[in-house]
Amino acid sequence: MSPDEEASVRLLKDAYARWDGKPPVQVTITHGDMFALILACQAMLTHPAVTTGIKGQLEHIGRQFQETLADTPEIYALLEAGWDRRFDVGPED
């Protein structure tokens, strides 16, 4: 790991230690933006550089958003399919 990468890792570890135990952050977000964040969480699970711990966090966050956003069984099923790699599509699809 380069010195810059090591510095970035230390920065993130320090931030996580500082944030641990703090109250949840409240945000206002549109439904469309929440949908985009769910898709981003789902897509990041396939990225080879993302560690297992971060993947678990991303899935936890994405599923919380999914529970909030899905207002019909059909939308829930559509979002749920996004966690299953068998339903992945390419950029040309």
C-alpha cells in the first residue's frame, strides 16, 4: 500500500471510531434518489475491491432503503431481484 493509501485508510478508521455510537443522521431524500441509492448499493456488491465488511454494510443500508421505499409487492419484488446476481443486466440491456 502506498503512503497515500495508508493515510486514507487511517483517515477512514479514525472517522469510523469517531462516528461509533453517535445518533443516526436524519436526511430528506426523494423517492427517485432513494431508488438510485438502492441500485448503487446493489451494484457495489459485485465490485472486486469492496471488502466483505463493506459489502455487508452496503446490503444492510440498501435493504433499509428498500423497506422504506417499496410501497407495493411488485416494487418490493423488483428491488429484491436486484440483490440476486442472476438478474444482473449489462449496460447495453
